[in-house]
Amino acid sequence: MKKWARLVPVLAVAAALLSTTGCNWLMARDQLNKGIRAFKAGDYPGSIKNFQEALRRDKNLKVAKLYLATAYMQQYVPEMQTPENENNAQQAIQNYKEVLSQNPDLQIRVTALKSLASLYMSMKKFDDSADYYRKAIDADPNDPEAYYSVGVIDWSAVYKDVTERKAAVGLKIEEPLKSREICEQIKSVDGPKIEDGMNMLQKAMEKRADYDDAMTYVNLLYHRKADTECGDPKAYQDDIKMANDWVDKAMAARKKKLEEAAKKTNGGIVIDQTKGK
């Protein structure tokens, strides 16, 4: 038998495999596109079926897995204690982690990290949330939102602790402390978080000019810093003054944004409101 004759069956099998592979490749992307359309329309259960089918045909389609995780996350309702809701959260977490395990490109990696961090924050798992935001910062050091989010988490932890410690001695959160002992406790427990939060928010503002939300949380952290100035009334007043200064900065930044938005709406024409008065 001639050599080429023996190759015919092998080539036939190879051709069939290539045909199947090509078909699966096309069908996977067709299902991905259908899933994206369903996702954008708010049909998350329908989109999940499409993304699952896309991945069945091409398990390496990272975008489909990213969308699948996000579709599950979109269905998660914070603080709703049902098996279905918990399943949505766990499915989202599992799929985001599988995306990350596939060594995706930077954009997909950062999106998965920030999405995981956001989901953990919704679940009130703040340590996990901060951990993933920090991983997002490591992946993309120029993302202001990741720095901001860590600052907010730091403030949340500090606010909760200080509120509870003050309530235990009959004080509201903004009332100054009278107990040196409690002040020292707050300084020891919350001082590092206050410092970290301020550093993170400062970096966020360096990455994004006029970041008014970050300025607002700097103001809030200065109020809590005042609770750590044990027996030093001048330092306490300096912190309160700094807090008020940051309120003014946030308001000015917000006003600037509104004015710039108004200019764009009016095609760049600014109407002088003082004429005729």
C-alpha cells in the first residue's frame, strides 16, 4: 500500500476534528454575544445560560467567564438571607477566582479583582474586600477607585469601633471623649487604620484631580483622628479644623464639577446670571 493511502483515514479524522473545533469556536462566540445582549437587557438568568454554553464549547473563553461571574453578582442582594442569594454570591466568587487563575490580561484581571472586592464589601466581609482592592492596586497602581475604596473600608471599621466604645460610656459618636483610657484604646486599635485610610485617600486624590468623594472621607477620618488626641486639646481642635477644611475642599470640587457639566450641556456657553440685576 502506498504511504499516502495509509494517511487518508488519519487526515479524515484530523479534518473532522478541525471542523468540530472551528464550529465550537464559532458557537462559543455566538453564545457569548447572545449572553452579552441578555446581560445588557437585565436578563441575568438567561445570560448565565448563554455564558455557560459558551464556556462548554470553549473553556478558555475568559470574557465569558468574567461575564458569567458578573451576572451572578448582579443577582446578589445584600443582607438577604436565602439559599438562592447565597448561591449567587458563591457562584460569582468561584467564577471570578477561576478567571484570575487563568492568568488573564491586565484589564480582565483588574476587573475581576475589583468586582470581587466590591462583592465582598456588599457581603460586609471588609477584610476580604480590602485584600482584593489592594491586589487591584498591585495590578494597576494608577487606579484611583481602588485606593479610595480601601480608604472607605478603613473609615468604616474605625467608625464602627469608635461608635461602640463611645456608646458604652453614654456618648454619641461626635461627642468628645472624657476618658483617657478609652482614648488610648481607640488610638491603639484605630490609629493605624486612620493613618492607612488617609494615605490611601491621598493617593486616590493624586490619581484623580478634584476627587470630591475622597475629600469627604478625609474629612470624616480627621474627625476620628481627633478621638485619638488623648489629653491634647490643641491637637483635637487642629484635627477638627482640618476636617472642616476638607469639607470646604469637597464642596468646592463638587461645585467645579457641576459648573463644568453645565458648560458641556450648554455647548460651552456660560450665561452671566448677574446681567440685568
